[in-house]
Amino acid sequence: MARRCPVCGKELTSDRRDPNYPFCSRRCKLVDLGNWLSDKYRISEPIPNSEGVNPETETEEEKK
Ligand SMILES: [Zn+2]
């Protein structure tokens, strides 16, 4: 059973020894990596700063 490139859907001619596996080409590999990185940044954005250095919180305390 032939695998397909998850980026462009093209049938793979490469196997697991191919450096681009499981993508059909280096280009698709980079596209997928770019998507993965942008997803990661989007998800990590709303996570509050664990060090407690939040500028918004500091402003609220000054108002008191
Ligand atoms: Zn591809």
C-alpha cells in the first residue's frame, strides 16, 4: 500500500530510508515543518508567564 505525502497528497515513491520521508520532497517537508511551527507558536501564545512578570497585572496594582 502506497503512502501519500501529507502536504500535497502525491503518492510517495520514497521509502523510510529517504531523508524526506514521509514527504514526497524536501519542499513538502519544509512546508509541513513551517505549519507545525506556526501552530506551536499560536498555541503557546495565551499561556500566562509562569514567572509572574505580567505588565497588565502590574498596571492593576498601581491603580489601587
Ligand atoms: Zn508532497
